Amino acid sequence: MEVAVIVCVGWIFAVCFHEFGHAIVAYWGGDTSVKDKGYLTFNILKYTDPGMTLFFPVLILILGGIALPGAAVYIDHSRLRSRLWASAVSAAGPIASAMTAVVVALPFLLHTFPAAVPPMAWAGMAFLIQLLVFSFILNSLPIPPFDGYGVVEPWLPKSVRQAANAFSSYSIWIILLLMWTVPPVNGALWSATDLLAGMLGVPDQLSSVGYKLFKQNSGWLVVALLAFLFLMHKRDKKKTELEWFKEAKELIGRNKPDQAVTALNEALTINPNFPEAWHLRGISFGLLNRNDEALQNFDKALSINPKYADCWYNRGCCNAQLGRSDAALQDLQQAMQLNPKGLPEHAKQDIGFKNLWNDARFLQLTNRP
């Protein structure tokens, strides 16, 4: 039983440290809103989603020994000072996970095993380290929705990002399917895990013992986690504005902008001063070809956060599609002043600005060849 406790408590701590890593780098990079959201307090309730952070990852562990990353913090990327900071925010999570694995592995690296600690506890720690290493590798893959993709995403063309974001709702299930049905994929990931865990001084045999002991207690562990889920559900039955926002993003990824608008209405009812929700609502109306309503939502977002570069950019797209060239160019210029490195290249390829591609002012503004 103590092995299961060590693994679960260690996993929860690692998830919190992972998300704290994202938050602190975002704070340094310009998104000071993470402090108001409580992400810098290291409070488990601020980071964890009971289902995705606890029950689902542990259930997958029991079924196949796969350590899935969980939880999330919401970062306002419009506040980050550059694409480099956006990449650093994504990289911070896996780096924090790697640091956690190294700290937990110190007794193995230093060959220091206090006699007061029972042997089963060391087996649990060995298995926990293996899970942390596996999670680090998996989360570093440049595939949405993992952090490795978040590192490269700011540097990709907008069309590629849109396609990748649409794929993100299904990618985790595809990866799980590949790992369970394609032995070379599963073997490659675990071989890399064993190699890195071995470099941390963790014996593979001890990790295997820890896994077997963990599975022996899996029954009561599932019951305990289900009870925890029930208590958390009773504590907070209502969705937060961030949960509605996340649901809206997923709906847009599944090409359901009308349903996304409904979800965003709920988010804005809870928090009307949520610029990202107004912005996403504008995008949703744009996808529905309701450009005048889209502009109203972009204007609302910008009234709350005038330095919202992506919002100025999408406002420009909207005006361009409505044939308002002067307004579109002014919006694009404002967006590029806020994000001079990322947006010009996107505008050159964005079909939303197609009406302006041959406009001399657009060519001069974007230095289009």
C-alpha cells in the first residue's frame, strides 16, 4: 500500500511543479495574470483537474503502465513579450518534470539509502522516477497537445497551427492506440525511459518490482480516487470561466463554432472582463461568416486589453474580408507593432488578407516579395 501512496503523492507533487514551471516563466515573460489566478501559490487545487490529473492518469497506469501528463494552467499568450517567451513557457513544464525526477533520484545517484526507509518504499520511488522520466519524454514530443509542440508552435505558419490545433483533440488517443498496438512505438519510448532512468542510477529490476507492488493496490486506489472525484464534484459543481473557454477551444477545433459561442457565453456570464473569451467569440462569429458581430467582440476584447496583438490581427482579417482596406491595414499595423516578429509572415499566407495581397500598402507593411 505504501508504494501506491508514494507513487500517487509523488505524481501529484510532480504535476503541481510542472504547472508551476509554466506559470512562473509566463509571469517572467509578461503574463502577470497568472499571479491573480493563484498559479504561483503552489496550491494543488489551482492546478489539478480531478479527472484528468488524478483518476484518468492513474487508471491508464493500472491498465498499461503509461504515465500521462495531466492538469493545466491557462496562460494569456497575448501578454507574453515575444515568441521566444511563448516557447520558454511551454518548455518550462517538461524541464520542471525533469528536475523533479532528478531530485527524487538523488538517493540512487548518491547511493545513499537510509536504513529507516523500508525496501518497498525504494521500489515505489524507483517506479515513480521511471514514470516521471516517461512523462518527460512523452510531454516533450512536438505533437499537440504536448508541451513539445507548444515550444515550436509560435514559429509555425498560422495555417499549420490551425490544422494542428484541430488535430489536438484526437492526438492523445491516437498516441495511446499506437503505444498499445504498435510494439516498436511502445518499445522505443520505454527503451528511452529505461536509458534515462538508468542514468539517474535507478535499477530497472527495482522499478519493475515497484510497478508490481503498485498494481497490487490498484483496486483500493481506484476506489479512493473515485471518492475524491465525488467530493471535488460536490465542492464545485459549476464550471469555471476557464473550463468553458477550454471547451469552446475544443469545439472550434472540431469545427463547431456555433456551439463554441454558446460555451463562451457561459464563460462571459461568469467573467465579462475576459478578453481571451471575447476574442475567441469573435473568431467563432468569423467562422460563421458573421463578420460584423465578430468585430464587435474583437472591439470588446481590445477595450479590456489594448495590447492584444492577435486580436488586432484577427480584427484586420475581418475588416479585409468586409472590403474595409484602410481599417484592415491599420489593424494589421497595430498588431505588427505589438508582435513585429511573428505576424508579418502569417499575414503573407493568411487567406483572410487575400483581398489585400496585391495592395501596395500591404506589400510595404509586410515586406511581401
